[in-house]
Amino acid sequence: MPIDDKEKEKNTDDSSREELSYKLSGVDVDAGYELVQKIKPFVEKTRRPEILSGLGSFSALSRIPKHIENPLLVTCTDGVGTKIEIAREMNNFSTIGIDLVAMCVNDLVVCGAEPLVFLDYYVTDKLDVDTASKVIEGIAKGCEVAKCSLVGGETAEHPGSFPENSFDLAGFSLGVVDENAIIGQDGPKNDDILIGIESSGFHSNGFSLLRKVISDYKLDLKSKVQNEQIGDILLKPTNIYVSEVLALKKILEINSISHITGGGFLENIPRMLNKNQKAIIKHDFTDWPAGHYFEWLKEITNMPKDNLVNTFNCGVGLVIAVSESDEEDALGILNQSYFAKTIGRVEERKVNEEAISFV
């Protein structure tokens, strides 16, 4: 073949190729722009007066709230784990954004911090604008409850790195606390009362185990337990305790707090104690509005209660330590929002004793 003919054939092949672009590689920037426009109304509702920048800025600017005299910044980050897989199977993405906020701000408020700003990271194989906007609308709702501003985040497409139609989430929250009003620095006092505040259900922990139970026992997420679909039970959003703790903090002294997340009672309650202290806990599933969910799980799996309290919140989402003289007032305030009751007390811990015991 003559050289000219070879060159002509090469040019013809080149012209038949699709013009190289970011979209051709699997990243749709136009979908990203569409998402930003769609979420702006949700985000705007979360705006605090301290926020100086708008959505779309390279970074977010915020003043420190004026009522905090000696401010310390407090940071938290978290995710929602494989609860996302339940949301995907149920095609319900309206609540996991609330979970994401709750997991972060509930950790912040353990030290008495007021959540100020929140950012999210949403990563997927291919951006589905409708799914992402539902998730971010939930994040905005969580921020409204926690009274913090959703100031930005990152939405990333990773073609080839994720299974089709999948995504993951992470959240980051910044709060502020007065240096003279930090909760838990000295831990609780011996003979302090431990008050539990109800969870909504499984919150956002233990879902790898829950999904194994669903698979092993061939459970249908649409089947019902006491008139509720299993999938709906599992997707109940995590309670946000910010307003309740900050309101209580203004009335009386809170000595220590524990957010009951992964590891359940056995891991998280000792974190609120000093090394020479133990918690004496009385717990029964029937005491708690969400307790029957855990009782159902125990019955169908024959899982020992020790395993349950070492994995799940078992109906108690937050534990607060107050002096015995403040017990009645604390219960009165907390029960205005969530069901709360005394679950135990703090005692001196002897050598070789466990940090938590059940009675």
C-alpha cells in the first residue's frame, strides 16, 4: 500500500474515535453541577449567622459564636458503615444523611461542644443526582436538628473503583466549647447516677452483623415485625442529642457522657469513667421504647445478651453521669424530648474488677 494511502487510513480511524473528554472516562462534571443546584435550598436552611461564605467557595469561613468566652475547637469524623447497603436494597436514601450527621455531632456533644459546621464526602462509581440529592437532603435535615451549618463537602466519581450503583459516605464536624465548661475532663464522681437516653433503634452500628443475620436466616427486608417492615426498622435514623445535652448543661453539672456506638455498652461506658471506677448497670430490653427490636434479634438468632451489649446500643443511645442530687431535675429535663431513665451508678473499682457489671 502506498504511504499516502496508509496515512489516509490512519486519519480515517482517528476521525471515527469519540473526542476524548472527562465524561468519556466516567466522570460527569455536568451531573455534579446539577447536584449543586439541586441541594442549594436544603443547604441554605442550615446556615448559622456566624457563617461568612457560601456554598461553592473553595473553603468555608466562620466566626466563633460570641457567647463562648474561651473557645476551644472540637473536631469529629465518622461514617454510617454498611447501613448504606440496607438503604440501597430498600431504595430509601432519605435517612442515612441524618445518620451521618448524628454519628459526628453526638460525639462532639459528649464534651459539651456546640456543633458549628459540617462537611460531607460522597464517593460513587457514577453520580446519580437523584440518589445523591436525597442523601444530602438528609444531611441538611440532620444539620438543622443539630443547629450546625452544612458548609460544603466533596462529591467524587471513581469509575472502576466501586461496584455499579454503589457509594460511600463520610462526615466531618467542627464544634466549639468553652474551655471552662468542658464535660468529662475529670470524669464522673463515685456515686454519680447514670442516666440512659433512648435510641431510635440500631442507629448506625453493627450493620455488618445485621446483614449477616438477614443473609443467614433468609430474612425479607419487606417482611414485618410488629407491623413494621424489617428494612424500615433498620433504617430508622440515629437520634441527635445535641439540643438535649446543651439544654441540660445550662441547668446542672454533667460530669461525663458516653455515646453508645460500635462496641455497645461494654466498650463505650468504660470510656466515660476514670481508671479506678466501674459502672453498675441495670438493663432490660423491655425498659426501652426500641428494646423490642433487640429482643427480636436475640430471639431469632439465639445470640447471647453479652454479644448484644458488646455490639449494639440495645435501646440506649446516650449515657449521662450526674450527681445523685441532680437526678430528678435531669430526668425531668431529658424526658421532655426523649425517654430517659436511671440505669445505674458509678462506684469505686477494685483491682481485677471489670469496668462494667450488670445486675
